[in-house]
Amino acid sequence: MALFPIEQFEKIDTPFYYYDTQLLQHTIATIHQTAPKGSVVHYALKANSHPALLSIIAQAGLGADCVSGGEIRHAINAGITPDKIVYSGVGKTDKEIAMALQLGIDCFNVESSAELEVINDIAGQMQMVAPIAIRINPHIDAHTHHYITTGTSENKFGIDITQMHHVIEYAQTLRNITLRGLHFHIGSQITSVNPFIQLCNVINKLQKELLSKEITIDYINVGGGLGVNYENPDIDSIPDFQSYFDTFAQHIHLQPGQTLHFELGRSVVCQCGTLIARILYIKEGLNKRFAIIDAGMTDLMRPALYQASHKIENLSSNKPAQAYDVVGPICESSDSFGTGVWLNEARRGDFIAIRSAGAYGQSMASQYNSRELPGTFIG
Ligand SMILES: *Cc1c(COP(=O)(O)O)cnc(C)c1O
């Protein structure tokens, strides 16, 4: 079991997110040590945009992958300069596009022909040239939950690989656009290197085709998606960046002068975050025992949204373990963190740790049921 400063937790209202900033620092140091030479890593803010974490990430020199104008603002407020910001997302508004152009961000990751046209128009009105990368859907099954698969055929993300040449030709006719990169992001929580090898193979093939047409691309952005160990966060507190980066270094064939870009979210911040809650009630049912806690799907939506499971620990008890259904207070049946979870015998008031909650946890929190947003404890 990881060590938590429980004495200090006594003074704070639960639920709250506890962040181990030392682990975050070590994680980023590992990224720096293992990323291929000359490559660029952008942190995907949607995983977690808490200012305390962002400022550490900014100081460590990572760039930012943003999916809204709000995230671009957060990145800049944290000290990430516009030249290190890329902007993805299928539904960029005119206002957001204008703001990003005004700031001079590094690149728009464009997800449709229609968006290309709008960016070109807005850049034209502003007498600017917008740097863009085309997001391509490479038809790769990332073998992850269907809600977080993005690279298979016909979904809202990216331009279908079969339409790529057509869209590139179109981009070349637009005067206020400059094609800088190709962008891919095949899904999230990917725990095997195979989908990434497949991605490299697809990219190599595309590059050959582009080369034959004398189209030059400055960078290849392979997105994010590296998975983390939710079952055993203490064994794998830092994800296996070495294997991940080595896979790309080995399999991708870059053209001279080309830069490789990564956009990692989950793997950067997931293991440094824990949702801390207290047990409100132990409810003895007919065949089950419920631990009703004061955190719910409003604080951590992943179990309700993706059927995700997080390791849960009772930080306040050393007694023998019993099976509990750990549930929240929200008026939805999906507001459950796990059934038959083995916890040290629990009582009202015990601190419960829901581990691996640093990514897609606090950033997805809502106020449904008119609840307050979860607090934060920076450790
Ligand atoms: C969400 C997202 C990422 C980050 O994905 P992780 O699985 O958290 O690493 C990267 N790129 C794009 C375009 C995204 O939408």
C-alpha cells in the first residue's frame, strides 16, 4: 500500500484529490530520459489541467496538446508558450480558432475538410497563415474500451485514411493554410505495443506515398494512448515509457529533418493522483455489504462512463479484509466504484483511497445533484 499523509487528511473535507507531485516529477524525468532524441512531447491537458500539476509540467519543458480554447488558456497561464501548444478536437469554434491564431500556437490538428476551410477563412480575415496537421484515422483497433477507441473506421475523429490524399490536395489549394504535419491518435489506455507497431507501419506506407508526390511534412505526431496499470499502481507507479518510446524509435522511418511528436495524457498524470473519500455508512444488505462513501461519479466518472475499475484501499483499518460493494451517494445506479471489493474491515469515517485517479478524474468532475466539486491536496 502506498503511503499517504493520513494525519493531514483529518483536517480537510472529503472527497478530494491527493496528488503526489514527487511521483509526477519522477514520471516526467523518466519521459525525458526515454523519449527518442529530438522528439517532442506534448502533454494532453484534458487528462488533468489542475494548475499545480500544469506548472510542474510546464517547468519540466513539456508542450501542451489542447482540445478547447479554455485548455489553451490554462496552458498559457501555467507558463507553456504558444509555440509549444497544439490544438486538436473535432469541433473547434470560430472564436477558439481566432484566439489560437492570435496567440500564435504551433499547430492546429485538423479533423475534417470542413474545418480546414473554416480555419483558412478565419486566417485569411486575420491576414495570417495557419500551421496545420491533418489528423488521419488509420483504421487500427487499439483493443481498448469502445468509448476510448478512436482509430477504427468511420468515427467522428480524424480524416479517413482513404480520403487523406484528397484532403492534402485540397489543403494545398488554400492560401492561408500551411501543411506542417500528419497527426494520429488511435485511442487511450493501450497496454500492448502491437497497435503502436501497426501505426508505425501505416505511417511508413503513407510517407512513401507522399514522398512520391514530393509532399514534405515537417513532423509526424503519433498522439498518446500509453496505458497504465490500474490493478497494481504500486508496482507500476511509472508507466513503461522505455518500451513505448523504443517501439516508435525502432519501427518508424522518419524522413530527413522530420520531427516525431507525442501527445501523452494519462501516462503522465494518472498514477500521481488518488481520490480520497470517507465512508459514510456501512449498509448490510441481504447478500451484500455496501460501503457508501462520500465520493461519487461526479468526482470520478470513469467507472460509470467506461466501466473502468480502480484499485480501492481502506487507509484507516488493519483488520482482515471483507467484500464490499463500494458505492457513491449519487442518485444513479451506475454510481458504483466496484462490486465485491476486498477492503480491510471498514467503519463509518474510514478513509478510502481510489487509486490511479490522476487522469480523467478531476478534469471530468461535475456538479450533478448540485454537489460541490472535489477538493485538492497537493502532496
Ligand atoms: C486524449 C488525447 C490524447 C491523450 O491521450 P492519452 O490516452 O491520455 O495519452 C492525445 N491526443 C489527442 C488528440 C487526444 O484527444
